Amino acid sequence: MKRIAIMGCPGSGKSTLARELGAELGLPVHHLDRYYWQPGWVEADAASFASKLKELFCLDEWIIDGGYNGHDPDGLRFKRAELIIYFDRSVWLCLYRAIKRVFQYRNKTRPDMGPDCPEKMDLEFLLFIWNYRRKSWHKLMDRAVLHGHVPVILKTDPNVPELAAMIRALSVSSQTSHANP
């Protein structure tokens, strides 16, 4: 598997898993926040961001971390992904981790964020996390299923070497089944 989408609530562990899985599998990692947020927390122009997403989704290999489904109206990510991993984590854990990041990256920009976007916290972001599952879960699942995917749902942090080994095994199995109809 050469195209993996990792999705879930902020603070669920997407970026960490993307980095670790990318290193284990030797796949390029793309954090969508890095493309969306321009210096000073300015949102990207919708048309240029959608164009960038299309460019990324058309690459042959990727691990993509993030949502932004509203900027992918044709569902290209779901059409091209070979595997979708979805973190279904407690809202309390996600809030804790998001708040922890504020202190961890105080006055600094996280490696998976756009340039010159020092870590911050505001009520809008806290409410986004609080309402994420209720507002986003069904939309994501519907889009995934529409394009023939049953997402792998993680409720805890995975053992990345074991997950990578399973992905490699699935890739070999898939190649073998396509070679021997």
C-alpha cells in the first residue's frame, strides 16, 4: 500500500502516526495543515488549496494527515487511497493533547504546521474538537464507504512497527491476488 490517509480529531495522534508510519514504510508524509495555514494563521485561498490537494492526491505514494474534506468535493483522496486510518479517540484525550501541545510548542511552530504559525489555543478550536465526532464522523464514514473503503478505526495509539508490518503484508497479499486471478 502506497497511499494511506490518516484522519481524526485534532489531538487524536494523526500527525505522530503519519510521521512514524512514513519512516517505517518509507513513504512521503504530507500534513495538510502545513498547506492550509499560511504565515500568521491566515487561511489558504480555497481554490489554491483545493488545487494543492488534488496535486497531492494524484501522487503515486503518500501518507496524508488531516481532514479538510470540504476542499475535496470529488472525494479524490478516497478514490486514490489504498488505506484509510481513522482515529476514534475520546474527546477528553484530544482536548488534553491539544492543550498539552500549546505548552510543548509555546511560541514555536509545530513541525506539521504551516510556517510562522506558532501554537495557539482559542475557544473556536476547543469547540471544534468538542464537536468533531458529532459533526464529522458520519460524513467521513459515508464518503469512505461511497468510495469502497472500510476505514481501519484506531481507538488507541498503535504499535507502529506492527502496523507497518501488517500494511506490508496486506500489500504483498493484494499484489499476489491481482497477479493470480
